[in-house]
Amino acid sequence: MLFLLKEEMALQELTRRLATVITHVDEIMQQEVRPLVAVDIIEQLHRQFAILSGGRGKDGAPIITFPEFVGFKHIPEEDFLNVMTYLTSIPRECGKSLSTEDETLKNIAKDKVSVEAASIGFVIVIDRRRDKWSSIKASLTRIAVAFPGNLQLIFILRPSRLIQRTFTDIGIKYYQDEFKMKVPIIMLNSVSDLHGYIDKSQLTQELGGTLEYRHSQWINHRTAIENFALTLKNTAQMLQTFGSCLAMTELPRGMLSTEDLLMSHTRQQDKLQDELKLLGEQGTTLLSCIQEPTTKNPTRKLNHSELENIATMERLLVQLDETEKVFSQFWSEHHLKLNQCLQLQRFEHNFYKVKLALENLLEELAEFTGIGDSVMHVEQLLKEHKKLEEKGQESLEKAQLLALAGDQLIQDHHYSVDSIRPQCVELRHLCDDFINENKKKHDTLGKSLELHRQLDKVSQWCEAGIYLLASQAVDKCQSREGVDIALNDIEAFLGTAKEYRLLNPKEFYNKFELILTVDIKAKAQKVLQKLSDVQEIFHKRQVSLMKLAAKQTRPVQPVAPHPESSPKWVSPKTNQPSALAPLPRTSEEPHTETDLNSLEKEDDGTKFEVKNEEIFTRSHDDGNPELEHLDREDLSPRKETHSIYYVLENKNHASHKSNKRIENILQTKLPRVHCFKNGVLSEYDM
């Protein structure tokens, strides 16, 4: 998996960088040149037959001083070589570390001379003022044979006794070629002569200089520095081992096991972190001790040996800082991996719980199929749906929060992104499915409620329309004023269709098509057919009244209705244009379609009512023979009811002969349809 590869790369990076730290520590301490430390040659150093005081020649060359030492020629060759190797490596140690660590160059730029110390060469000062020529000869011989560095100059302070001085002058001339020295050997009679070559500030007090040098302190500082470097190296190696152990640990599968492992690794890391912190404190303390002379006396200047020790400590502290950074980075990645493992286990645990809850809610929602068959039934279904919606809110909120938590894990570059992302997508799909299905169900029930309320409004409007038509007294329509009042009442009533927001059949079908079940469709067809019939009746009544207004010259016999069967309908005050009143039709304009399935053919009842109206309109003048057809035709109660209405409406305009015929027809038809709108029939007293 990707996270395993990432951890392997993190371990490789830790190992590589810690190996680099170890290498740098060895380079700083010159372990590749001399695997020696001060503690290994502590006795030879304490004998003080050679010292690195920290003084410099005029061109910056380090000065190694051979103080007066009785028995110099008896020093073992190995001891001499070890001391010379150790002393000559210290300036190179500072110079090499400067060249490999750019950051520290800024800290000790004032000590640039140390960088070139090894390449410039060393200046040797041999003090044999109290010794013999034989000692000078032994010193030169050993230097020529075993000195590990480059030489620039050799200064020799002659023996103070005359005879030894003479032997020295003769011996130098005689053994010059034997020494095989390629550098000048300058014989000096006194320290004042030496001051002409080397500044007094670069010479110790034994040589008449002002340079402060304490050999025991120098050994202590070197020993402490090397011990610090060794501890740092061992710590880096230990961190390599610990990192490998962490990287090879298999991730547990359970949350509790993962939590235990995380706590165990954290305790080990804290312990190592404390050790690194303690080592850093020790290094800082040692650096402060080396810098102590300047702390106590700001005017005092540190010698080059002290500056070299400071530079070495600064380089080592840089490597310690690098070690801390490398391990902290590795630990951060390992800790992140363990945390992400725990986060993934918690996420998946919550995911399956929430998923199951949402799936159960969707199943309940799928079983909620009813849309109601009346206003009361739909309202009850809406209450039940509301309870189901409230029941699902908690699971829905948990799922949404869990999806957001998953998104955060993805943004945090979780190692299991490929597993978390599809689960977040699935959660959101489940939430969307629940929300959409819930909204769809709510919208369906809302549409159903609107449909049933609309059907109820249409039925109420039709009932009110029929009541209006039945309440219009025929005797009041014999005058132009009465006709105008009747027309205004009809026009005002048709205007109320806008207040009721009544739709025509086609609009009704387009709006509620998706929820029209077989039962609701049948109910809607019945109500809309009734609406169409009532509108058609109103249209015919308007046509008839307008014809009466045009023929006011003809005598009209008033017929008064029974008082108890003629309730008055109070027309609205506002006279609004009817939203549903049909416009005057031409021969090319079809009637409004009412069939909800095809909307292509007119209702047979409407055609029959139109036919009745045409028949009675023509019977006003000529006694239309089609009246006999109505008498012969076997009609349904509904069509008979409309036919009777048209007969009653046009009775007052027919001829005497036709009126006789109409009365015969009514006597035949009324017993069959007495149950249809008694208010309409009782308007006319025959």
C-alpha cells in the first residue's frame, strides 16, 4: 500500500540523514585521519613535550611549541607520532567543519584563518635554551621523520651556554642535509629575536609573550568536546535502531490495540526526546565554559585554540540540532500514521452504523406510498410523514458530520484516502437519497392536498353556479333591465373563478399529471366534466339572455316561480372579467377539451347540451321540428337533466304551439330526473 511505501521512504530518510550526522561528527573530530581522542593519549598530553597554544604566525600559520623538556630524546616514537597527529588535526578539524557547514561560517567568520591553517603549514618553535645540542638534534630528527603536517618555518632558541651554542651552530651546518628539511631553520639567540618574527601576543609567557595558555584546561576542554561528540554519535546510532523498530511494527486491527501501541511508542519517544534535550543542555553548558573568559572579562580576547574549540562545539551542536530535527520529523510521520490508523478505524466503525440507520430510513420511506383520497386523508399522511422526517434528522446529521470528518481526513492526506473517499461519497448519496425521497414524498403529498382542495373548490364553485342559475327569476328577464342584471350577475360569478384559482382542464392535467392515480383521475374527470358542463350552461344562458335583450319587442308571458323554491343569490360587488368564461366562438374554434386521457374529443354531454340550446333558440320563431326528436330520444338522467334545463330556459321565448309541446315533454321527463338539482327545476312553475 501507499502508506507502507511512504513509511519505508521515511525510514530510509531517517537512516540516511542520521548516517550523515555520524559522518559529520567523525569529520569534525578527525576520526578518519586519526582514530584518537584526548582520553586515549591523556598521559602523553599531560607530559607537555609539545603544545598547541593557539598562537599564530604573521601569515596565520598555527604555532606548535616544543617547550624545554628533559628526556625528549627518550620519548617513544609512537607517543611522539600520536601527539603530533592529534595536535596537527585540531586546526584541520576546525577548518574542515567550517567548509562542510555553511551555517556555522556566519557564527565564526572572525576565525577565517583556521580554515587555511592546514594548507598554510605549521610554525615550529623549539625552546632549547637550557638544553644541549643533542636534544636539538633529536627534536629535528623526529620532526623531519614523523611530523604529519606541512611545515613552514622552524625557530630554534639556541642553548644559552656558550659551548652548547657553538656545538649547535656547527651541528646545524653539518647535519643540514641529513635532516632533509625543505623549510628554513632559523636559529635564535633569545626570545627578543623571536619577537621579531612572531608577535608577542601569539606567544606564551614562557616565550616572553602575552598569550594566556593553561595546558590542563586545554586538555579538559578537548576531553569534554570529544566525549560530547562520542555521545552525539552513539545517540544518532540509537535513533537509527529505534526508527527501524518503529517502522517494522505491524499496525493492529482493533481500536483498543492501536491506542495501546500508540501510547507505548509515545512513551519511548518521550524518553529519547528527553535524552536529546539533556545532551543539548550539556553541549550548551560546555560551550559556555569555553567562552567563560570573555564572559568574565569582555576585554579579553580568546586565542585561536579556544576559538577552535568553540567552533568545534558549534559544529557539534548543529549536528545535534539536525539529529533532533530528523528524529522529530520521522516521529511526526510515524505518530501521524498511528493516529491515522486509529482515525480510520473509528471512521469505519461510525460509517457502518450510520449507513445502516440511513438504509433503514430509506426502506421506511419507500413503504410510505399512499397519497390520500381526500383532504383529510392527505393531511393525516402529511403528519405521519413529518414524524418520519423528524425521526431521520439525527441519523442524517450524523452522516453529514461523518462525511465532513472524512473530507478533513482527505485534506490531511490520510494514507487511506482511497478507502475514505468512496465511503464519504456513499454517505452523501444516502443523505441525498433520503433528502430527495423525503422532499419528493412531501411534494407529492402537497400536490395531492392541493389537487383535492382544488377539486373541492371546483365542486363548490359549480354548486354555487347552479344555485345562481336556478335563482334567476324568468319573469325579471322580460325587460332589458332585468336581462342586464342577470348578465351582470353571471359575469360577476364567472369572475370569481379567478379568486378560486380554478384551472381549465388542460392546465389541471398538466399540473397534476404525475400524481393522477386511476381513482383520483376518475374523480378529477368527473369534477372537471361538471365544471365544463356548468361553464357551458353559463355560456348558453348568456347567449339566451343576449337574444332576449335583442328581442324585447315581442310579447312575453311572465311566469313567477314559487317563493319557497327561489332563493336569491347575492352577486359580488366587484364586476371582474371571468377567467374561465368562454369567448364567443367562431365556427373554426373548438370547445374546451375535458378528457384527462386524450383531451382530443368533446364530451358527449356538452355536445348534447349545445344541441339543446340550439334547438330551443331556433324554436323561439319557427317551432323547430327537432323538438320532436328530444321527445323520442332515450336519454340518460344526466343528459335529460340538462335538456330539461334548456327547455325551461327557452320556454318563455317559444311560440304558443311550441309551449304546448314543451309542457308535454316536461310531464314525461320530470319524474325520471326529479332527484337532480330540485332548485333548478323548481324555478319554473309549469
